Amino acid sequence: MLKKFLKEERGQGAIEYILLAGGIIVAAVVIFYVYKGIASSAGTRMSGTVNFTAEEVNESVSEELARL
């Protein structure tokens, strides 16, 4: 029975496709995790820059209004 099981090759192709799909899924998860970290840090940096610029605009507008 063991010899018959070892000689059987009908499911080999399906198993190869399953392993290939699993590898692609693992790679996609890793890429998503890395991209999430990069996008998060970029968003934080942009947010800080935008807030800083908005504060500068508010100060300059206040100064101009005070001159009037």
C-alpha cells in the first residue's frame, strides 16, 4: 500500500499550485506590512510639515491684521 501511495503522481500538480499560491500570499503579506510602515511614517512627516506651515500662515495673517 505504501508503494502504491509513493508511486501515485496525480495530485502532484495541485500540490505545486497550492505551494505556489501560498508563497505568493506570504510575499504579499510581507510587502503589505513593509508598505504600511513606510506609508505611516511618510504620513506622519507630511502631517507635521502641513501643521507647521499652517501655523506660519496663521501667524503671518495675524500680523497683517494687526497692522491694519
